[in-house]
Amino acid sequence: MVPVVPRIDLCGVGKHYGGGEAGVTALEDVDLRVEGSAFVVVLGPSGCGKTTLLNLVGALDIPTAGTVRLGGADLTRSSQRERREIRRHTVSFVFQSFNLFPALTARENVRFGADVAGRPRAREVTEEVLDGVGLAPRGDHFPHQLSGGEQQRVAIARALATGNPILLADEPTGELDFHTGVQILVLLEAQTAAGRTVVVVTHNREIARIADRVVELSSGRIVTDGPPPGGRVPVGDLRW
């Protein structure tokens, strides 16, 4: 059972790196609220601030202006220890580069997620999520013995093994072919039906067509926010 999903709330958020003429503004005056289970796509080109936004929501970073809240927790004022606890029990990441431990098998990588989150029945949870992503027969294989799509499914399984209610995915199909990318999107979409909030950042406009909500960024600012133009479509309608 997925815990109640906390509200994501960004108010006047800015993120600046450096100072003077060498300074870079990654985000500027961003307001965003996401409530309940939803499939949200943050869309935009490289360098528009998508990953920075994801890192702020996921308690990996703090803004230089404004506030970021997850439920009742103000991440802007939280200590490193408090943010670490949020990452353990509230948010989970799926990275484009998979970030699997090369010396651990698929099963051990997934078990790591359950253990870090302190899940009871970690062994059983591990087997359940491996089976859920269709990799139970490949559980004893190491990452280098798996295809890119299989590695991404292990990464998703590890995130699901935490039991956390918010799943953040950074370009999860960027390294994959179309067929495998669609399989990954089906898995992510299913998490919304299971009660989670899923936030995917991507430059691929086609992926935005399956979202409940599309937030488009340009030069660090939100330029549009709403349902996909023309309405949401099934994953099977995607083409790229």
C-alpha cells in the first residue's frame, strides 16, 4: 500500500549558481503545486532548468530564493539530515544513467532500495517488485549482463522497493530505443494508478502526450502548465 502522497509546493523558487557575470540562473520565480497521485511531465530543452527543478523537489538541493515544501516539510529550511530522511521515506529517483551498483546483482540493487528505506519484509518486497517489472528470472545477473532497458527496469524496481509515494524520473527513456522506452513509460504510468505521484523530466514532447499535466520550462521559467494539447492519449499512440 502506498502512503498518502504529500503535496509538492514550490513558491517563488529561484536557483542561481555563481555570481557576477559568470553567474547562471537555472530557475527564476517558479510557482508549482502538485496534489494527490498524478503523472506530471516537466518538458523543455537541455539547460532550461528541468533537472534543477527535480533536484529541488527531491531534496537533493535547496533553492537560493523562495520555498519548497513536501507536505508539511519545508525543504528550504531543513537540515541535511532532515533532507536525507525525506529522500529515504518520501521521494525516490530514477536516473537516465540508471546509477546501479555494478558489483551488485539486479536483486541486490533492488534490495538496497528496500533496506535504505527500512522496509519491513525487504526480501519479499524485493521479489515482488522484480516480478512486477518482469525481471524475476534476471535477478542474479549483474548490470553489465543486462540490456539498457533491463537496467532501467532494475532502477525503477529499486525506486519502487522503497515504498515512497513520490517517484522522480530524469529523462528515463533518453538512453533507450523506442520499443524499450515505451515499456518504461508503461511501468511509470502504472505507478500513478497505484497511488503515487510520478514526475518525469524530458525534452521529448511525445512523452508529454500521456501526462495528466505538462509543465513546460524555458530559460528557467514556467511558460505553460496544464493538460497536454489535444488531451491525454494512451501510451500505445506514442511515436518518436
